[in-house]
Amino acid sequence: MAAPRAVWKGFLKVGSVACAVKLVGATSEAGKVHFKILNREDGLPVKSAYIDEQTGDVVPSEDQIKGYEADKGDFLEIEPEEIKKLKLTSQHTLEVEGFVAIDDIDTRYLEKPYYLIPADGAALEAFTVLREAMATKRVAARSCVVLYQRGREVVIQPYGKGMLLTELRTHNEMVSESSVFDDLKVPKYHKDLLEIAGLLIDKKVTKFDPSKFEDTYEDALIAMIDAKRKGKKPPKAAPPPKENVVNLASILKKSLAKEGIRSRPKPARKSA
């Protein structure tokens, strides 16, 4: 089995303790359906190109340069060499800024995962001790790293024999929950409905097993492509959702019956 290809190599540093590590992608899109853009007239693939907004001419790659729009229509040109000269510690070192309790991590901020492993045998002991100490304390390390020419805030936590490094979204990227939830009204409901809903939940409690997850959109794409390849009609579209529930109590009771669940008998009232 070939060794996994590293997307970044450097050092994990906690205080005076440092060990060589490397990042390996934890996700893959190899199984996804990918489309090419075709010319409808001849059915051949087309290429994307950068076009000069004023002249309409194609700009060759050697004449392309990054630009920052300082004012409307006024750009600062940024040379590749200028970006390379930004010698950030995080380009080659995961310096731990602090540790946070794993249970306190707000999952909304978690974005893209990578596996973190020792880069060589010499780093194995220090890496293992740090991982085990973090696992014992149930904490994750806070750090930042430069990946693909961008600085990224990350959290690092123990995972199996290695660690899991996850990119974080910035606070500015997040929409405040109050801006979405504040106008929601909480209706009054009978406590019996809550009990019935609880019975349905109890019936369907399961384990979190991503291997059982299905990408229904991807499956539908594959089925449609397979039908076109065989000259058959595409599968029928899924029916649109029904209207909102009007009588919640009736629907919940029907759901209980469908799942073979009997409502808990109500306790008999004591005679006065």
C-alpha cells in the first residue's frame, strides 16, 4: 500500500516540545460525478479562459497577475514573489496557542478535516505522548497553518493512532443565530404531543454511522446517466412534499401505529 501523499509538512510545537508532522487529506471526491462543459453545437469540451474586460481578448497565463481593488476600479498589483516573501511561522510550524475542551467546540465552525501523523520515526515518541496527554484531558489544540497560500485557523484533536486537524470558519463568516431565531415564535402545545414525539424518537434511536449515509442526489445523477447511456427513459422525479401538517396529534398517532408503537396508558385517576 502506497504511503499517503502529504499536503503539508512541518512541525507541531507545544512549548519547547516539537515533532515533525505531515497533513494528509481526510476527504476525497473521487467517487463524485463530475461534468465537463460542452459546446452544444459540436458536443466537444470547452475551456475556461480569463478575458480582458475592456478589450475582450484572452489573457495568457504569463500575463496574469493578482490584484487587490483598493478603490472602485483602482487595483494594486501583487506579484507572486511578494506573497512568497511573507515568512509566516505558520507556513512550517503548527504552534499551539492553547487548548480547549473538546465538548466546548462549536461545531458550526468546523470546516475541512485532515489527518495529522508523524513525518518520520524520530517524531513518533513526542507525537504519541502529546496525543495521549490530549486524549486523557479530552482537549483539542488551537493553532493556525498556511495551506494553499492561505492562513487557516485550526483545531487539532486525538483521533485513533493519529490526530485530526480541522480547518475553522472565521467568526466573520458565521451568521448570528439571533438574526435568524429571534423572530421565531414558540407556540403552545399539549404535553401529550411531546410524549408521543418522544416515543417516535425512542423507536428510531441509532448509532452515528456515516458508512450508512447515502447521497441521494448523487445516486439520482448516476441512475439518470446510466439510463441515458442505455437509451432508456430517465427515472421518475421524486414527488413534491405534501402541505404542512394541520392536525399534529392525528399525524403523530398515525406515525406511532405505523411504527408499531402503543401509546403509554394514562394512569388511572384516584377517586376522591
